[in-house]
Amino acid sequence: MNRVAPPQTPVAVPMVTFENVIKRFGGTGKQPEFTALDGVNMVAPRGAITGIIGRSGAGKSTLIRLVNGLEKTTSGRVVVDGVDVGDLPETGLRDLRRQVGMIFQHFNLLSSRTAFDNVSLPLEIAGMDRKTIRNRVAPLLDLVGLGDKSDRYPAELSGGQKQRIGIARALATEPKLLLSDEATSALDPETTQSILELLKTINRDLGLTVLLITHEMEVVKTIASQVAVIDKGKIVENGSTFDVFTAPKHETTRSLLSAVIGAKLPEWISADLKQAPAEGARALVRLVFFGDTAFQPLTARLVAEIGPDVNILAGAIDEIAGEPYGSLVVSYPADPDTLRRADDFYRQTGLYTEVLGYGA
Amino acid sequence: MAPDMLVSLLWKAFLQTMYMVAAAGFIGSLIGLPIGIFLATSGKGELFPAPTVNKIVGATVNAARSTPFIILVVAIIPFTRLIAGTSIGTAAAIVPLTIATIPFVARLIETSIREVDKGLIEAARAMGATPFQIVTKVLLAEARPGIILGLTLTLVSLVGYSAMVGAVGGGGLGDLGIRYGYQRFMPEVMLAVVVVLIVVVQAIQSAGDMLARHFDKRTRKN
Ligand SMILES: Nc1ncnc2c1ncn2[C@@H]1O[C@H](COP(=O)(O)OP(=O)(O)OP(=O)(O)O)[C@@H](O)[C@H]1O
Ligand SMILES: [Mg+2]
């Protein structure tokens, strides 16, 4: 008898799973109770870079600190590679932490140790002997491009270099998961890009799963293949980065998105925008086209469909999670006829649109 | 006073002062260090949480620190006799000096440790460090320049305190200054004592500063 194996659908294996996670602070004594995480459910797939994005105070740090047990859930489960973190005794937790690296916004390097000795620290903590440590640390410094800075103290390094040391340190124990808490928030845009490139390389070459939190859309859009949007302790949207940001459903996602979907309006235009159209006003609309449509001759069709009186005020082409998108800010007369034609056109093409306001 | 006589008196008093300062500084720091570490790490939600004991130890340290030294010397005479076998002389003077040093060192160590960036404790916990490893590998290492400066301050203060133990026959430079310079009205002895004390304090301070600077890598040099 011939048995054919059923076709395998590539189901993502979870590295981190949050199940109905609730985290409350305070509630004892004078402190009022505060719910920092309010029923979080999400999965960070193995081998992927998963981003969690949200505004300040949304609960991002709290969420990531649950993963290595720096914080305990009030209820619900956090499962890392099949192990329920909440079940672990203190010793088990320490073992887990040696398999989970972490990098920080302010690097948290020991000022009293050289770059080399900082990277050695987790290995010393794990009780390794000097020789093993020496053999491990040198290649790590090379990996992060700082082989020549081995004897430098953190005070003698730039922010980007410090974060590279932080990354080398986080990789020292050969973890299966890397947690990043705003690792690029203290860096300038260029250095941010180089650190993100490094994380991407590590993810690809070492197959390391990365869970990163950030308030910068730029970070997520550059390296995360998965994203969760967190707002006031709740995950409001969740999925592949491209899907979430090409069809943003939640208000928070939309506003985070508009910060990076290029084409910022000049101040003198945006200052005069009204919420409602006045007599003879023009509508200012942001159009975002994703994937293939990004390169279609949309402007030509726009003019053809809406009418000749379409002005282009700003525009940009960029990519999200490696896929292209373009954005345009256009204006046209806000009369009922033109608006209806525009709406029809948008509906046909599935363009993402956002009415910015009405101006003269 | 004949110069060679003055020199020999000064030398003897200098050695007594050094002996008292070194012995009390060493023993006092040895006992004060763990107390300081305890104070810095045993508050609520800290590495070794024991808030009640922390409060009791803290209050005791405060009480000891607010007792004027000269009163302490007299108050603990029975204890001094128990430890040193006698209540007068240089060896006996070391007991109250040590007792005064302990809370002083404890608070200085506590302060230095508390100044260590909390982010480093967080990072070490995230690496899987035990609380003990956090103390030895992170807190003490990072607090080292502060601790050295604190111990320097302790030694300098001890030089001053040691001048007061003449009251229990402790000898030393301060005692020499009082007995010859003041009571027998020999201003040249007083002057010589003051000069030697200034030199001693300067030397201790410079050595401490140098050592602290050597271990302080927090800012870029040159
Ligand atoms: N230990 C704590 N005790 C009480 N409240 C806390 C504690 N830790 C965090 N919170 C509260 O929980 C909320 C979420 O904090 P969290 O640090 O997770 O935010 P975040 O999303 O990381 O913000 P940011 O981007 O500013 O770092 C905040 O309102 C914060 O005040
Ligand atoms: Mg945070």
C-alpha cells in the first residue's frame, strides 16, 4: 500500500506565546491598582523578527519583561519555547535567562569593564572557565564589528558601538531568543539603521528569534516580519507587518503609520487645514499604494478618473518589510461630484486613503 | 625643646596615630562593608528583601552616628575593657575608634552602591545572575571608585577622631599637641603637630583620589 504523507502547510512554530496575559501593578496599600496589560494574546514565531509597537506607556516594556521573568503575570501564561515561564522556580528562571538574551535602550554596560569583559560577563555568570570565555568573546566582537575595540571602556565608545557591545553580550550565551527593549531609541537615524542591519544579519545567519519593542514605526517597517500594535495594555492589531500596515484597522496603527508613510506636508499647508469643507474648498487626501500598484501610473489614472484639477502636493516611495509602497498627497475640489468620483475610484482600486483636511 | 627631642616625640606620636587609624580603619571597614551592602540591598523589592531588619539596622547605624565621639569613648569603657583588657592606652583607644568607624563606613558603602545604575542590576538579572553574583560582579565593581573615596574619607576622619582619644591615654599626635603645645605652652610642638597632621591627611587624600581615579572608567580620559 502506498501511503502519501499529507501535504505540510508551513505552520509557524511559536517561540513565545502570550495567553490572556494580565499584569496589574499596585493595588496594595496606598498605590492605586493599575492594569498595564489587559488580556494580551499573541505569538512570536520561531526564527522571525517580531515587533511590538505602541506609544509610551502602552505596556511594551512590561510585556517584554514577562518573557524572561523579570516581571510576573497577574494572570495568564507566557510560554517560551514550550516552557511556561510562570511555572519556573528561581533556578529554572536563571537557566531560562541564559537562553534568552536582552538588549536595552541605554545599553546597560558595566562602566568598570572593557568591551571584552562586558561580553564575558554572562559567561562568567554561567560559570565558564577563562579559556572558554576567551575563545567565545573574540569572535563575538568580530561579529558586531568591534574586534579592534576589545580593550576600550564603554565611556570611550559611541552610542552605536555601545549597543553593538550590548548585542555581543546578549549573544554570548548562544541564546535562542533575543529581546530588545527600544534598543535603537537612543541612537541617531543612521546608527539606528546600522544596528537594525546587524540584528537582521544575526536573525538570518544565526536563525535567532528576535522580539523587539519600539515606539518607532521606522524600526518595525525596516526589520520586523511580524508586528503587534499595543495600545493601553491591549494588542489592537497583529499579523504580518505588510498586512497590518497596508490595511491598518485601528486608529493607533493609522496614526503610527502616518508618521512614516512619507510625504509630510509643508507647515504652511497643514497649518491652514480645516476639518470640514468650506464653499469652494479643496480636499487634501493622502493616497498610499502598496505592492505592485506602487509603480503603476496612478497619477495619470487619477486625473482621468477624478478630473483635470488634481494637484500633487507631496510624494514618496519607500518599503515596508522589504515590500514597496508609495504615497501621494493630492488635492482636488471638494464639490460633491468630484468627491463621489474620487470615492468610486478608491473603492475600485483598493487604495488606502486618508483625508487630511480641507483647504483653500 | 631640643629639636632631637621634638623629633623623637613626634615620631612616636605619629606611629601611634598611624597604628590607631590603620587598625580601626581596617577592622571598622571589614565590619562596615557587609553592613553597608546589606543596607543597600535589603529594602523592599531589592536583591535580598528584608525591609524590617533593614530598618532596624539603619536606625542603629543612625543612632551610632549621632553619638558624639567623645561620649562614645566614655560610654563604651566597660566594653573596651572587655575587648582590650584595659580601658587606657593606644590599643584600648582602637576599640571606640573602630566602633565609630563601622556605621560611618556602612553608610558610605550603602550610598556608593545605591548610586550604581539600576539598569545594570536589570541587565545582570536578565543574564541569569544570582543576587550574590549581582553584588560581587556588578554592584561592588561599579561602586568601587565611590567606595575608595568613602574609605579615604573614613581614614581622614579617623585621623581627626584619633586626636580625641588622648582623653583615655590613647597617645598619638593630637594628644601630643594638647599635652605639650597647650598644657605646657610649647607653641613649637603644637605647630609641628599641626604640620604633620596636615601632611598625613594630604597624603591619605591624594593616595585615595589617585586610586579612585585609577578605577573610575565612567568618563573618557585624556
Ligand atoms: N513597577 C511598576 N509599578 C507601577 N506601575 C508600573 C510599573 N511598571 C510599569 N508601570 C506602568 O505600566 C504602564 C506601562 O509601562 P511600560 O514601561 O510597560 O510602558 P512602555 O510601553 O514600555 O512605555 P515607554 O515607551 O515609555 O517605555 C505605565 O503606565 C507605567 O506607569
Ligand atoms: Mg519601555
